Amino acid sequence: MATKRKNDWILVLVFLGLGLCALLLVRGLQQPGAWAVVLQGGEETGRYPLHRDAAISIEGPEGYNLLVIEGGAAYISEADCPNGLCMKAGKISQGGQSLICLPHGLTVRIEGPGLDGVSG
Amino acid sequence: MKTRDVTFLGLCVALALILSYVESLLPPLVPVPGVKAGLANVVILYVLCRRGWKAAGAVSLVRLLLSAALFTGFGPFFYSLTGAAVSLIGSALLQKTGRFSPVGVSVLGGVLHNLGQVALAALVLESGYVLYYLPVLVLSGTLAGVLVGLLTGWVLRLTPPAGRHLPGGR
Ligand SMILES: [Zn+2]
């Protein structure tokens, strides 16, 4: 029983270690993005340059979100979704990061130029 | 298969269904799709420990089919199926070594479950973007695995194997 518990711990620590290393690696690979790409239900419905400040109202069948681009970063400032998680997600600016509003089927993703090697 | 076994596995399917439904009603812990505790896996792991991988696979498959038909539709079904299959194979092999408790078995299962889903998503969407979720999914799979493993260990201790002590006797 004791050795089983020890083996469990080793496994947990190995996975936590791998996960953290992978997290640092992904962070290291990230570069400032160029575009905020809006996807609704998986379809791209808009693409906005991060270098130009803007406020974009995104209407969908389930409700609306207000996407704000400010100083090279994007965030959701207003939304009428039930949980408001998309507003709590904060600001994103690095290639590959995304904001997700599950109830509205909305994804805002930061793209390129730093991601060209990674995206398929 | 005896009627008794069919009844037992049927009950397990029902329990797993209820647990996944209840979990879907709770607000997500983190705003990342695919990150959840997977309470239904307590049932699958329990069946794996008590009845072996075939029974666990059967319960898992029936549960996923019913869940897709009743709640989620067949869109997410193939993701769940891939995750569940990879997870069960890994868990069963690890359990066979006899060197890990349900916690270890379930941690490997949780991580593999997430990795399987991400791998399928990367193939289907033909996009490397999903790989950005990988670290988070490894970490969340590990933590979910610990939770599921502890719960399963607790349930296993509460219910002695059938045939030894039958509550109510027969
Ligand atoms: Zn939202």
C-alpha cells in the first residue's frame, strides 16, 4: 500500500512537471499577435488589426459581446451571457491566445505573425 | 453474463449518466473547453477495479452513446469516445501492473483522456492552435485524476467486493 501511494505521487509529480514545462515552452514560443480574429460557431466572421484601438459589437443568435481592442490587446468588456466568464478572462495579446464565450459560441483568437509556424 | 451482472452494469451506466448530467449543470471551473472534473469517471474506474476493462469499456461506451442521444448530440461524441478509449486503455494497463492505487490509475486516465481529445481536435480542425491548450489540459487532467481517484478509492473501501460480504445476506 505504501509503495503504491509513493508510485501515485511520482506519477502526479511527473505529470505536473511536464505540464508546467509545456506551459513555459508555450509561453516562450508566443509572440505578440497582429490580428484579433472573431469566430462565431466556428466560422470566421471578422478580423481586426491589434494596432488600431477599436470597440466592436458582436451580435450573435444567442446574445451580444463587446470586443475592445486597446494598446495591442483585446478583451471582452461587455456581454449578456449568463456566466460572464468571457469578461473575466482578461486581456489577450499573444499569438494563439483566445477569449471564449461558450454560451454565445464565440471565440476571439489572436493570430500571426508569430504563429505562422504553428498553425496548420 | 448473469442477470445479476447485467443489473449491476446497468446501474453503473445510469449512475455515470446522472453524474455527467449533474456536472454539466454546474458552472465551469475555468473558461477553457474540455476542462472538467469528469465525475462519471468515478463509476468507470470503479467498474475497472472491480470487474475489469471489458466491463468498464462497455459501461463507458453505453454511457457515451446515451449521453449523446439524450443531452449533447453526436458532435462531441467522437471527442468523448476518443478520450474515453485512450484513457481506458492506459488506465487498464497501469492497473494491471498492480503498482498503483486508484489515484495513480485515474491520473494517467485523466491526462490521456485530455490528450486524446486534443489530438483528435488537432487532426479534425487541421490546426496547431489547439496545442496551446495542451499544458493546461495535462495539468487539469492530473488534478481531475487525483480527485476522481480519491473518490473511487473511498467508494471501493465502502463497498467490499461482491461475494464476500453481501449486505442483507442471501
Ligand atoms: Zn460570455
